[in-house]
Amino acid sequence: MYYCCEEHVELAIDMIVDEEEVAPIMEKLEIEKQLSTTCDYCTEKAIYKISG
Ligand SMILES: [Zn+2]
């Protein structure tokens, strides 16, 4: 599972597809959760959770 910002959504999706070989599930985080979660690929706040 990855948390990512708007910019890194496609990267996270690619990683799930590569690793899990399943269609990724993309969920938008609640505002409070966005503020307390950091993107796995940069220092921006995370907007989405991508899971397999
Ligand atoms: Zn990012």
C-alpha cells in the first residue's frame, strides 16, 4: 500500500501493478488524513492511498 500526492499517483499505481500484479485500488484520503500523511515519493502531503 502506498500513500501519494497528486503528482505521484501514476508511480504508485505502476508499483502496485508490478509488485502485486492486480488492478490497483485508489482511494482519496479524508482531509484530516491528508494533512497528517506524507507522500511516499516526496515531501508533499498525501492525497491518495493506492493498494492492491
Ligand atoms: Zn509525491
